[in-house]
Amino acid sequence: MTTAIVLCAPIMATHARDTIQIVGSSTVYPFATVVAEKLGKQPNLNTPVIESTGTGGGMKLFCAGLGVGTPDFTNASRAIKSSEKELCAKNGVTDIIEIIVGNDGIAFSNSASSPKMNFTKEQLWKAMAEHGPKPKTWNEIDASLPNVAIKIMAPPPTSGTRDAWNSLVMKAGCKAVGKYEELGKKKCAVFREDGAVEEAGENDTLIVKRLAADPEAFGIFGFSFLDQNGDQIQGSTIEGVEISLDTIQTYEYPIARPLFFYGKKAHVGVIPGMQEYMNEFVSDDAVGDYGYLMDRGLVPLEAKTLSEVRANISALKTIDL
């Protein structure tokens, strides 16, 4: 009881907000906005305010402290890092609720009017790596690939999608070419700086528009943006596997990962609607068969995992720091 009073004290010191504040991942953002709209239709609850900052940027804001001047939730397209846990703990954010909301596949996409491609992780590493061969055209990597300039729009360092891409593609590709022991994890993940790879920011909708307008370019983003824009863009197959709801859920697709959001237990019961928001995000209406988030391209959790997530929310279970 004493702990709860101490944790909530910074919030109670000023008038509590009546609107939830959310930051974080651009990949989770489109799902969170729909849930927020649903919450805003409930009696006596406001629609949460959501800012798309990227996963890393969201974690910095979230971990800055407790109180009305800090976010209640942060969306994440990867799990919280140990360094972020340390930052949170340092600033008094010690009771953090982790909610896994679904699965996602990272799409390597190009214009729907261009040829559909199949890439290996090794080929993608060679195309993107600063410490790789730096080819100018795809056919310099493999004769089966087209004689087309390499142009890739990639997520920025603040993006959880960038972290996941580095872990699932750059690391694996570096190992495939036999350079991982020589370069190490950090150097293997460095992108080219000669113009072939461009950091395109957190606005995935803008990347989709640019891909539709440039038949030679490729972009990297979450499956939902591909799913919602299939008339303009297409996903490449990776290691021979198509990106789809089924291949992401089974993790057969080689660049699949879970999606999260994190909440401050100390804010629950102080900022109105936090419990209701968490419940709505994992409700049958949202993530059940034919749920409204499924329509937006969220790949559902397996039933057992979903039950565990719901139980953790009910208990306000927190993670170890």
C-alpha cells in the first residue's frame, strides 16, 4: 500500500490529466489509433492522444519519469532493451506492464507495377551493408537479380523496425557471408552512406507513396502498411517465403516479430481509461476472429498467448527490471 502511494505521488502533485497520452512505434501506431477511437466512444472517456515517435524515441519519453508530463503508454515494435529498463528505473519508472498485442512481418516492398522479387538475407546484407561490397546494381550481387540501381528506403535508428531488421536480416546476412566474427554485431548492422540506402523517417505512409512513384525503389516497414496498400505496392518473398498473415503467425516468414506496448502501473487508476484501453486492445472485438485490428493487418497471437496477455493485464503484472 505504501509503495502505491509513493509511486503515485508525482502524479497526484498536480491535477491529473483526463486524457491518455501515448508515444512510440510507427508500426503499432495505426492499430493504437483505432483502439483509441473505440475507447473515445465509451461513456466518460476521452480519445487518447497518440504521437508516432518511433520505438526508441518513445522509450526515452516513457522512461523520463512518472507524472502528468510523461506518457502513460509507449508502443514498441520490439521488446524493451536492458538499457531502456535501466533508464526507466533510474527515473523512478519501476512498475512497467508489458502487453504483446500481435505479430508482424517486416516487408521489403516495391511498386506493384515492378517485377516481384525474391531475396535472401545474404543478398540484402550485401545490398545494404557499409562494410559489404557496396554494389551499384542488384545484378552485381547475383546474376539472377535485375540490372537496376539499388535504392532502399530504410527506417531510422530510432525505429524498432530498424532494430528488428538489424537482428533478423543484417546479423544473419553478415553471418552468411562469413564476416560476423570479423566485423561484430555493430559493424554488421551499419547501413551504407553512399546514397544507395536512405533513412526515410518514421512516416511509413509517405514511404508507400514514394515506392508507388519510383519503380526501382524498395522500402522497409511493417506488414500492415503493405496489407493496406496492396493496390500500390507488393512484398518481396524472402528466402522463398511469401509474406502473409499465415506465414507471419507461424514465423515461417523469416522476418517476423512480435509487437508490444508498455504501460505505467503507477498511472493506472489516476489517468482515466488506462485499464479500459488495455482491455480493448486485446478484446475479442479487436483481435478475435474477424476483429477490427485484423482488418488493419495485425497478425493475431495464438490463443494460449492471448489468454496469458489478458491475465497479465487483469493482474497488472509488471516486468522485471
